[in-house]
Amino acid sequence: MSSYTPQTDLWLERSRLDGMVLGGVSYGVYFLLTVQAWIALMQQPRSGGKIADHRRALIFYVFITFVFGTVGFAANAKYTEMIWIDLRDAPGGPAALIENEMSYHINVLALCSGHVQEWFMQALLLHRCFVIWNWERRVMIPMITLYIAMIAMSIVILTQASTGAVLYNINIVLVYLCMEVGLTVIYTILVAYRLLSMRSQMKQIMAQYDSSTYDTVVLMVIESALLYSVFAVIFIVAFAMHLNGVSTICFLSIGSVQGIAQLFIIIRVARGRAVTHEWSTRVGAVPTTLVFSETVSNATERTDNERIARPQQDIVQMYSASAKAPEVDACIT
């Protein structure tokens, strides 16, 4: 029996279907982590706890980003259904429907949801960065400028997409994606540099200081950023090279992937488990607290028994092998 190959872009069609499957998997993981984060935050004390003051803000963040992520996923799933069922006889076939997806309002809704979700996620990153840097203007001004520029580009993209323009033909999209990933990378570098600098200062003050506290926090920040950054870079390269198939696969999952990366930190912080198994098996004698806070002064001016304090939003409970500091709470957001 001879097989019939239709005159269409089969790779693009397969990419849409495979991308939707991958998007379903990533959304499923995102959903489970959202539930875990919600439960972990709800179990926190309403007052008197390390993150009690910011508990409602974190719950709101988890809720609002999940809502936008769900709307975006549902809209993409519905349009995927429309491509091969409702609009199967449309001129140009499925390939034309995929390329001209912005001609349908449901895809504009999905795009808008994804962009607004991104605004909230980047805002959380900025807050973490500003807290670690004690709200220093030299850090805040350029980061806020980049953030505002990103939102402005996002609005331009949404405006052009709403007119039915082909998304991959909107030149500013590439600049927006680079700026979006750039913010994440800059945030990671700034936070890591700040924490490592503080670790160095603490070592100068206390020769026997267990610096693995800072190492663990830095590793957690890098891990959360790496997952999204690698995925986003693949998307950017494919988009720049007009590899529409690869871009489609990445596009349908990128929002959930970034949400997963953010929730990893929130869950580990809320549960006080932002450490490796090795940390959890250590036993110490006298508990103490190390907190990064809004009123932090130069660490070199501190004595061995002083604390470094920052806003206590997300507290990472850690256990040190040192008899003097077996338990450390490090605020990273």
C-alpha cells in the first residue's frame, strides 16, 4: 500500500503537537509544585515566624502566577485542538494555522497571560536582588530601568500581535527575549557576588567560620536560574535562526519552566530544607541565627557575636557543623 504525504510542513505540525505534549508535562510539574508551595506557606505561622511578615505576599505571588500560567496553557491547548479538529479544512491546513496563530484571539489571550506572568516572576527576582544588596541605588536604578524597558517591549509585542501579525516576524521579540534572560542572568550574578563577598568578610572576621552556609544559598540561587536560562537560550537561538519548529516546542513550555524554577526556592525556603541531605544529618549544640536584612552594615565592622540582618521574607534553615553556629537562617528573598 502506497503512503500519501500531504503538501505541508510536517515538521512544524509535529513540533506544535510535541510542544503541546511537553507543555502538558511541564504544566503538570508546575501544578504539583504550586500545590506544594501553597501548602508549605499555609503551614507557616501567621505571626512571629521568620517569613510570617511576607507570607501573604508569597501566597499571592504563587496564586497569581499560577492563574496566568493556567490561562495560557488552557488557551494553547484549546487552539491545538482547533488546529486539527475545528479548523481542519482551513486554507493552508494546520501549518498555516500555526504560523498565523495570532489571527485568533485565543492565542493573543495565551500570549498576554504568559507576558503578565513573566512580569510577576521578574518582579520577585528584583525584590530578592534588592534585599540582598540592601536596596542600594547603584543596583536598583539599572535593574529597574531594565525591568521597565522589558515591560514596555512586552506591551509593544502584545499590541502588534493583537493585530494578527506573525509572532516570529515581530523583530522586537528577539530583543525582548534577550532582555528577559539577561535580567535573570544579571540577578544571579549580583546575588551570587554579594553572598560570596559577605562570605569572604565573615571568614576574615572569624577564622573558623563555616562558609558552607553562603555556598549553599548561592548554589540554590544558581540552580533555580540555570534551569530556566538554558531553556530560554535554546528558545532564543532557535528564534533568531528562524527554526520555527524548535521555537514552537520551547514557546509552549517556557512559562511553566520559569515558574518551576521560582517555586523550587519558595518551597525549599518555606520548608526550611534549602540544603543538601548532608546538612540535614549534621548535629549541632547551640543554635544561632544569621539573617541578611534591610539594615545591614559593613560586615567588617561586626564582632564575632553580631548578626547580619536583612528583611526576613524567605528564610533558609541550615545546620552548621561548627559547635558555635550549628543552625543558620539565611534570608535570600
